[in-house]
Amino acid sequence: MQDQLFDLLLTGTLDTLVMVGLSALIALLIGLPLAVILVSTSSQGIFPSTRINQPIGWVINITRSVPFLILMVALIPITRWIVGTSYGVWAAIVPLSLAATPFFARIAEVSLREVDHGLIEAAQAMGCNHKQIIWHVLLPEALPGIVAGFTVTIVTMINSSAIAGAIGAGGLGDVAYRYGYQRFDLQIMFAVIVVLVILVMLIQATGDQLARQLDKRKL
């Protein structure tokens, strides 16, 4: 029994890490550029443009307003078209990515907005173009906040992956639902909770430590 429980937890943990890891990478690659665009095209940005800023903001707000469970069900046709199935680990990556991307974009946007505008003005006075300001001023200065926000995003995605697992996506949520809830096995339920808590604590501690190391204001 103990060996079976260990195998279930190991498989579920690996599936969860795959789901969350790949979805987080997609959210980072898409969400961060969206945040940069939102900040740069705002009324106080380096190249203001409501024609760009408002539509992107609307799409992000609409996507964020849909509960994850409803989003996951609504995306079943698209998920099946992309990965060939609506069940399993790979199928969960599609709704997880779509849910995490606007969430992270807004968090990263807040960090980018907190960059001292005087630094941007100084860079402009030195003749830096928009690309140079983004790469050498905005992103480096906002990096600690972006890392902290990305950590929060990953933790949120772990919670969402557990929900996805309960409806056929695999991972720890699937283990808790099929082997714990449906069989009334409290030992498995408790073991899954412990593993999830450990994962969240490790990720949060790692992200906090990295953010502190990157924060030049505290050096």
C-alpha cells in the first residue's frame, strides 16, 4: 500500500510539474511582452497609443474575468484541435497557459509602472531609443518585482492544475479525486495536500530569495 501511494504521488507530482512548468513558460514568454506593451503605450509611457493599449487591456481583462473551470470547459474544442485530446496533462496546458498569461501580464505591468520615471527621462536625455529604454532601464529595474509576480503566478497555477486534474487533466488533482475522494481514502487526500503545500512553499521560498538577490535597492 505504501509503495502504491508513493508511486501515485510521484507520478502525480511529475505530471503537475510538467503542466505548470510548460504553462508558466508560455505565460512568461507572452505575458511579459504584453506587460511591456501596456506600460509603453499608456498615457505616461514612452510611446503613448490608446489604439494599441486599450484593445490589449480589454482582451486581458475579459480573459481574467472568466473562472478557470469555465475557461477550461469552454476551450475543450480548441484544446482538442491543438493537442488532439481534451484529457490528460498536455490538454491542461492550453487552458492553464491562457489563464496564467493575462494574470502574469497585469502583475508584471504593475512592476514596470513602479520604475522611477526619472530614470526613463534620463535615458531619453542621453539619446536612448525605445528599445534601449525597455531593455536597459524598464526591465532591469522592474526585474525583482517581475520575479516576485511570476512566483505568485506559478503558485496560482499549481492551485488551478489541481482543479484541472480533478476533471481529467492528470496530476495531483487527479490522484486526490480518483484515489482519495471517490474511494473515501483520507490518507491519499492528506498525502496530496502535504505534497501541494511542500511544492508551494519551495517555489515561494525560491522566488522570494531570487527577488531579494535581484533587488539592488537592498544591497
